[in-house]
Amino acid sequence: AFQLIKKKSSDKKIKLLLVGDGTLKTSLQRKANDLKINDDVLFYGSVPHNKVPEIYNIHIADANGVILATTLDISKEQLATYKIQDRDYFQEAIRTKKTVTSNSITGKVTGEELIISASPVIKNNEVVGVSVASFQVEKLKNKIKESFSKSNPAGENQIILLDSTGQIIFISDRKLLTESEKSLLKNSEIYHKSKDGEVYFIENVYFPIINKSVIGVSSSINSSGWIVISVSPIEEIFRPLIKIQSVIWLILGTALLFSITISSYLIRKIKIIY
């Protein structure tokens, strides 16, 4: 499959990365050599789990949406009833013959909130199957929050991710959102401006989902239609300024009080002399 991708792709720098030291490694190395793609296939061997991006589950489906293989820990009987032909991401991958990223959906087996990446498997210009990777929304949120906290440890920013329909996928400091809360920004100017490709500056806007007036920025994520929003409550933005202002007034007030005390003392002394 990678040999076909190399021939069709305009990017000649494309590489295939294979991770692991399993029993198939040697035979795969021979296969890459036979196909004359060994310079473009990178065998990285064993990699610690915490260094591998967290993909929740992977499935291989045929063109009818029947799961042929999965990393899900389910029985053959359960697998036989697990089909994805009714999912929008599957239908779009079949129709467009392109990789599709879904909006947030509820997993059929686990019941968890997931984001799906579906890539069509093409043979003779026909889609013969779809490779599906699912990501847990909660894990994605925690990774983003962790990354942002490291780069901005003192900040009070909140990260909000919207899907292509304007639905809120997550807010960094909230565990669960109700269905009505997820739709609160659907018709907002923030969503529509950002969806059109603009970097939108949020100035003193009341956010019902946070229940505070905020300042921040929003932007679209490539061509996915998703929007990422970073905001901070205005009170948090101005809190350092207010603290500095208070300290300055305290210093000036103390100096003024000291000056008045000295002046009063000197005036009394002058009166005594005269």
C-alpha cells in the first residue's frame, strides 16, 4: 500500500514509520527491500508507551462498514454486530476517497466521547475498506491542557474546542457538558468569524458557558472546520494591574502620611520656638 502511495503522492519526502520489535519486523524489512522502498521505510524498534501518541482504538472495516479487525477487547460475537456503515465519517470517507476527521461522537461499544479519523483504503481507484482510529475526547483535552499549562503555568486561560458545526467538544476546566451547553456558541460571532478563516480577537465578551466576561482569541484549525478558542476572565487579566496599583497607592499613601506627620511635628516645634 505504501508503494502505491509513494507513486501517487506529489510529496517525494513521504516516509513510513514502523514502531515495534515484534516477530514481523524482519519479514517487513525484507519486503521493503524487495519493493525497493527500504530507504523510505523507517524501523524504529521498541518505543516506550509514553512516547507513542495515544490512539484509543484502531479498526479495519470493509466497504460495507463491517469491522474485519479491531483493537477493541470484544468477542467475535460482539464484533459481528459492530458495524459503522451508518456513521457520517465512514460514508464521507467512502464518498470523497479522502481522510476524514469526525466531530465528537459517542462510541457504540464503550459509550465514551470520541473523535474519529477515517482513511479510505483504495485499490484500482476503488475504496475497498476504511482504516479507523478513534481518540478519547477526555485524553485529548488533558493532553492539550497539560501542554498549555507547561507553556503558561501562571495563566488562567481556558481552552475551548469547537467542531465544524460549532458544537463544543470540550472546555479545559469542565468535566462534562450538557447537550444544551454544547450548543451555546453555535450561533456566536466568534464561531462564524473563525470558521471563515479569520483570527478573531475576543474583547470583553460575556461567555455564558463560563459565566464571565472574557478576553481572548479564536482561530480555525487548518481546513478541518474546527475552532480553538483561548480566553481568560477579564478580572484575571486586570488582577495583576489592580495589585500593582494597590501597592503603588500603599507606598504613596505611606510616604504622604509620613510627610504629613513630619510636617505637623515641625510646625509644632516652630510654634514653640516663637
